[in-house]
Amino acid sequence: MFGWFQRLLPKSGDFYGMFERHAAALVGAAEALVGLTKGEGDRAVHINAIRDQEHAADDVIREVLHAVRHTFLTPFDRGAITSLINTMDDTVDEMQATSNAAELFEVVTFDRPMQEIAVVALEAARIIAEAMPLLRDVERNGQRLHEMTGRLVALEGKVDMLHDDGMKAVFQAQKVKPDPLAFMVAREVYKHLERIADAFEDVANEIDSLVIDHA
């Protein structure tokens, strides 16, 4: 009954549109991350693209927080809205952190597992971008959203394996030719790449919570 009543009341603040715009920035950053790790084109262009998309995502999150404070009736609980957009923003922030590490430590070539993690991150970003419009009708799209979050969780597990394989290879290489600086740099890059996937799993959990509460 309350859900029916909510649909009758006027709303201000296009939260769905904001989610979708943030997801578009997320996909853009992930595409640039793939280009960076694969060494395609100009490295500086990819780094700048990730930075630009992170700034675009920050603009959206400011809009969301402002709208949450000034909107009488929101499509979801205010806490759910801020939790979802914050976890989405964590993914872009970790892509930016990966890019920053590559720039700071002058990383030009990336290990194969790093490249594969970036590809997985792009796949996850596209799933989130596909999921955002479905939030406009959680009741009808609940099952499909749940399937998507399951895919995100599975991708996070894949990243964990790639991370462990990559770090093991880096460690083994140290036995043959010790290079403490190279080890430190690889560990830093892998750390942020893994955190991207962790943030995607957090997004999945937030979407699942919405499905449970509203579907």
C-alpha cells in the first residue's frame, strides 16, 4: 500500500538519471583502464581520461547528496541512495588510484593478470550500467537485478584468483632476479586493481538490498 501511495506523490530529483550518469562515467574510466594496461595508444591520454571520468563521477555524487537533502520524497530510502552512489564512486576512485600509481611509478608495461583484471573491471562496469535503468522498476526487474549481482560477485572471485596468480609470479621473479622496487610497484598496482573488484561486489550488495526491500 505504501509503495502504491509513493508512486502517486510528486518527486523531485532525477536520482535514476544520476545513477545512470555515474555508471556511464564508471564505464568510461574502465575503458581507459583497459587501454592503459594493454599499452594501447598514448599512455597519458588514458591516464587523463580516467581522471576526467573520476571528476565527472564526483560531480554526480555531489548532485545526489544535494538532491537527497532537498527532496521530500525519494524513490528509495535516503540511506540506500547514498550507500549505492558511494559504493559506485569507490570503484571509480580505485581506478583513479591505479592510474595514479602507474603515473607515479612510471609503469609502462603491465603484467598479463593486471590486464585481465582491467578487462574484468570493464565487464563489471558494463553490468552496473545495464542494471541502473532497471532500478526504475525494482519490483518488476528484481529477478534480473539479482542475476546481475550474482555475476558481479563471480567476477570479484575471478579477480581474486588473478590477483593471487599475479602476485605469486612477481614473488617468484624476485627469487631469480631480486628487484625490491619492482616488487613494491607491482604490489601497489595489484592492490588497487583488487580493490576495484571489491568495490564492485559492494555495489552488488547494495543493489541486492534494494531488491530485497522493494521487490
